[in-house]
Amino acid sequence: MHQLGGGISQAIGTGGRDLSEAVDGRMTRFGVAALGRDPGTKVIVVVSKTPSPAVAEKVIQALAATDKPGVVHFIGGQSKQISDKLETTDTLADAATAAVAKASIEITASADTLPAFSATAENAKQLAPISGRVVGFYCGGTLCQETWNILHQAGIDVRSNVAGDKTKKIRPDEETVGHVVWDLGDDAFTVGKPHPMIEPSLRDSRVAQVGQDPAVGIVLVDCVIGFGAHENPAASLAAAAIQAVTAAQEAGRNPAIIVASVTGTEQDPQHLDRQRELLEDAGVIVAPSNAAAARWVVDWMKGGTS
């Protein structure tokens, strides 16, 4: 939203289980009602991992009851105009675009086509169809599930510990041989350890290890910045990427393509532009959004150039 010219006046984190059947969306519905009474809130946006269908309907009803414009993105959901004030979107980036538009802020670009660095755009267009496994290492669970959903809907057989389809769900201790994207912030990875947004060494070590695996063709990663996050996550990720590329080259192989998105702004203490530059200097292709990164990978796997 910031990159599109908008902003956020209030942000309420409810936790990844809030929209489960057991929790019944209590915090989300409480937050929606509070924002509905807030005179400074123009538009209410709700984003969530794949919810219980019954709970999702309750949240939508709560939004409608506020009589304020609302935007919803549930991972796995489809774009739909529910009423003249309320809509659902396909991706997180689409939700940002819709929200800024509803706030009557002029938009000059969509969130998925915001200018990336020229090297990124050029590399993305020139890549030939890529074979090999796709692996993803994510600090953000919602970003991971969005990626899984985009790949899954494109017909790619991909598994994940946050897969919306139970038949594609895997355990953190399970060996994998096909396409897989991991939410490394899952409880199974963080018992007795800091979350990877705070300490990304778990993600970085896995990225570095890709250089030893000739079966991997593409690596997807996220880089999340902001107050409370690691002070310079792109630097350690860049070092891991260089290590992976060097190991593959020393073994006489073409290295895997590493694709990242950076979530944050230039007003964050880590600075968005600086984080992108660090990654690009290490040969990482940086997409303008998480959804764009996943869609690029789908295109490359299917022989496209977009």
C-alpha cells in the first residue's frame, strides 16, 4: 500500500489460527468492529491464511455490518465483488491495490508491476524455461501459503507444511523429493528458537545447502523487514545465495535461480531499496511482490517470458 501511495493507520495481528473453526475468528471480528467505529479508518482490509469456510463467512458479514468499504484476501480465495463496497481479491498485492483505490488515492501502477530494478526485469525476461525442483524457504507463513496456492492453481504438483489441500500437506520432518515450499516460522521449526523473521539463519542455511543439490532448479524466498525484524536480513540471505551459487559452479553445474521478494518500505529501519540492492548484487532476482515472484516461476516452468 505504501508503494502505491497509500498507508495504514491501524494494523491488528490476530494470529494464524484465528480464522480456524476452533477459534471462530474472534479477534478478527473484534478488530473489524473496532475499526468500523473508528472515524479515522476509511477502508478495512482483512488478510488471512486459508480460513474455515464458515468462519470466513462470519468475517465477511462483520465487514458488511460496518458499512465501510472493505477488501478481503483469504489465501486460496478468488476475486469477487460481494457488494458495491466489499470485494475479495486473488493475491495480497491485489488486496493492496484494491484498498488504495477504495481510499480514493490515485494509483499509477499495480502492486505486481511496480518498477523493479532494471537488472531484475531484464533477467526475468531472458530466462529460458527452467527444469528441476522448485523449493521455497519462507519466514512469513502467509507469504508461503500464497506461493503454494499460486503454484498449485497453475497445475504444479507442489507440497507444503501450509498447503491448503490436505493431500499436499507435509510434516516438517518429512523427506521431500518433488516441489516443496516451507513455512519456516511453523511451530515445529521454532520451538526454543527465535522466529526466522527475527533470526533468519534457518532459512539462510537451507538456501546455502541448495548449492549441493543438483536436482534444484529454482529457489523462492521472502525477505521481510520492519521494526522487530532482523536488522539486515538481505545481507545474510545474499551471503547464503552466493555460497549456493559458488558450490554449484565449483561442482561444474549451473546454479539454481534464486527469486525473492522484499516486504517493507524505504521508511523501515532496514530500508527497502538497500535490501533489494544487496540481494541483486548477489545475483538474486527480486520481484516486486510475493505473488509476482511465484507467477514468474510458473511462467519459467511453463516456458513463458512474462
